[in-house]
Amino acid sequence: MSEILHVVPEAQHNALVEAAYKKRGYSGQEAAAGARFCAEATRHGIRTHNALKALHLDHLFGSGSEGCKPRAKMEKIKTRFRGAQVWNANRKLGQATAYAAMEAAIKLADRYGVGMVSVDNAFHYLWGGGYVMDAAKRGYIAYTNCTAALAEVVPFGGKFPTLGTNPHSWGFPTTAAIGYPIVIDWATSVVAMGRVQQLAREGKQLPPNAAVDENGQPTTDPTKAKFLIPFGAHKGYGLALINEIVGALIGGSLPTIRNRWEQQPDEKHACCFFFQVWHPDAMSSGAFA
């Protein structure tokens, strides 16, 4: 059965999404950030993080279960480093937190050449590519990674999940040279769990070596898939591990150990974000190529 997609004006889309967030108790600023993000994700074909998915995740893991706190106030933690900031997001909406953190990193890069913002106690920001794209369009090199809300990826050769899908996102200011910024954005699992669920609904098979069953054996049957596999064997595993190590430095404990709710009741049960922005002039003459 073919899909039917409806194209609506962006203003109409944003008004609907903002209303949904406000209904859940979010402020006007938070709701606007959520709608802006969903519009960008949809515009670029990122259907795994469009409005329906974002609001669904908020219901399951965010405001619907106190994993995210509407109208939460972020706090800055004192640091001796001028080009870096450390934030406690206090479980504020991830999109609003991420936009603010990227903006802060850009301002630091303007002043010091490089800016870095680390965020603890956060709620998932969804698609990292959207944030680095914004920075790249404005002439900056930008990077972000985050930890995940759930440990659902097994280590290379493993059977028990210890990793999130742990994405990496880069943006490069190449518009003057080729007409658009280059954005490189990838999760470190072969597929997302949402894709597994989609294939199960459609009665289709998974690609080989994308998931394991409850016994840790690879399976292409989405109805038997229990956990995900890193892409590229040890390479994807290593990239996923980077996020866990960075997250551990930010938050003081391994993030996906936190997110074993039934096993770690005293942990924070929250994500960590990392943002870094470079002003091109801090690296070279400012010219590309």
C-alpha cells in the first residue's frame, strides 16, 4: 500500500506543533523551538524526527513521563575556561536546549576562535544535523554529539546493550564554494529502532547484521529483533563509545548505565550533549579549498 503525504504551509505546520507543545505545558519559546526543529527535519527528509515522532517521543519519554520538564530553567556551572561553558539543562526540552547551546558556542567562537558547550541532565535533542547546519549556514564549522535515552545497541561481538545509537553531526561552511553547507550526520547503529518497528509493520526484512535477537544472535526478522548492532563492526562501536566517554566526562557517570531505569534508580536518567564550534579564521586564512 502506497503512502499518501500531505504538504502544508510551514506556518500552518508550526502553529499546529506549537499548540501541541503548549498543551503539554511548554512555554511559547520552547514550543517555537520544537516547531522550528520539526519543520527543518521534515524539510530535509528526516522523517524519523519529524513532528509526529518528536511529539510521540515527548509523550513516551518526555513530558508524559517526567523525563522532560516543561518550562525548566537551565543553569550554567562555573568553569575557569573562558572558551567553554558547562550547563545543567534540568531536563528542559531538548530542541530548545540545543538551539541555545549552539548559539552560545557560536558566540564563544566569535570571541576565542573555538567555543565549546557541554550539557548535562538533558532530554534528547533528536536530529543533531539540524543544529550544525544552522551554524554552517552562518559561516562556522560545527560539531555535536549526544548520548541516548536508552541503551539499545550491543558492543561489537556482544549480546547485551551498553550503548545508545549515539549520533555524530558535523557542519561545514562551504556555501561560497559549492552553493550549500556540507552536513555529515550519522547514528552509530546500522538502523534505528524506529526503522525496525517500521519494517515489522510493513512485513519486510531487516538488512543483514543490523540487529540481534534475545540470545544475541543476528536476525533479519524485525519481529525478533531485540537490540541493534553498530555499523562497520568495531568502527561503529568505537564511534559510539566516544559519545559514552564524552558523556561520562560531562555527567560524572556512564550515561547509558544511568538509563537502565529498573537497575539504577539513583542515577540521573538523562542525556548529555556536546557542542563545539570553530571560526574558520582560527584555523586558516578563512578560505575554503
